[in-house]
Amino acid sequence: MAKQTVIYNKLVRDRIPQIIEATGQHCTVQVLEKDQYLGKLEEKLCEELNEYQQSKDVEELADLLEVIAATAQARGCSWEKLLQIREEKRQKRGGFQDRILLKEVIKEEAL
């Protein structure tokens, strides 16, 4: 039986290697240094956002939240602090529930 190797080089959830091994397949992994990890998290944010934009599946939004939480933590911000910042911004500037589209701003010119 021929073996096939598929190259991924992408950040995956913590249990993915065990899930792969449980299917009888083998995988190679690397634990990233912090700077490499942050770079791969940034890539993963884009990947998950693109997957959501393609599918519109709320499970992809959940994946996006997981990557956001990991990114915040890697940058020294807890999930609770991130939610606090979000709430402070909502209180100050509002949310997006009113579906407002800003079309233009007309500025008065000083004479």
C-alpha cells in the first residue's frame, strides 16, 4: 500500500494530532515559539474568517471565537478582559444591532 503525505503547516486545535492518530494515520507536529505562534494565529484568524464568509455557518463563527480567545491570551489579555473591553466600547460607541449604514458626512468648511 502506497503512503501519501499531505503538507499542512498550519495551526490546529490541541487535540487534532490525537484524533489523527486514533484513525490509524500518523502526523508530525511542532510546538511553536511565541513569535511563530502569534504569526500562525494571525493566519488562522484570516482562515477562519474566510471559511465563515464562504459557508455562513455559525460553527465557523465559533472557530473564529476560539482563535480570537487564543490570540488575546497570547498577547497577554484574558478572555474576561477582552469581553470587558468589548462592553466598554459598546457602552461608549454602541453595538451593531441597529443596522446603521453610514452613507456620508457633510462637513462645514470654515471661511
